[in-house]
Amino acid sequence: MTLRLTAHTVATDTDDGAVLLSQRTGHYWQLNRTGAYALQRLLAGCTTDQLAEEFAARFDIAPTQAREDLTAMTEQLQASGLAEAG
């Protein structure tokens, strides 16, 4: 699955990662550097499965764990109304 930000979501890079703001609700999300990198890759068209393989190799973790973590992040972003399946 790829991801895209909703029309009312604004993303800003920070020194520690990124912040997403819903202009509709005023709610925001802060992502650490790894989360911000994951979001950038997903927004660029990388799938969750592709990114899980990359993270598994990069961070020496099981691909299933990487996939679960990425799925949890994308589901939370979608549930918050900040992103949607692309």
C-alpha cells in the first residue's frame, strides 16, 4: 500500500523528523526521523512491503516486525484523517 496526505493536511520537516497538521481539525502528529523517512518513502510511491524489506535490512529486524510497525503507523495516520491510501 502507498500513502498520500489528505487535502487538508500540511507536513513540515523539523530537526527531529516531521510534523503533520490537519487544517480541518487542528490536530497534529509528530514523527521522529525514522517515521518521517517512512512517510516520505510512502508518499513517493514506495509500498509498505517494499519499505518493510528496506527497514528489515537497514535496522536488522525481522521483515514481519517492520511490516507490522509500518502498518500500525499508516493505520494511525489514516484513522486521524491525516493520510489516506494512495
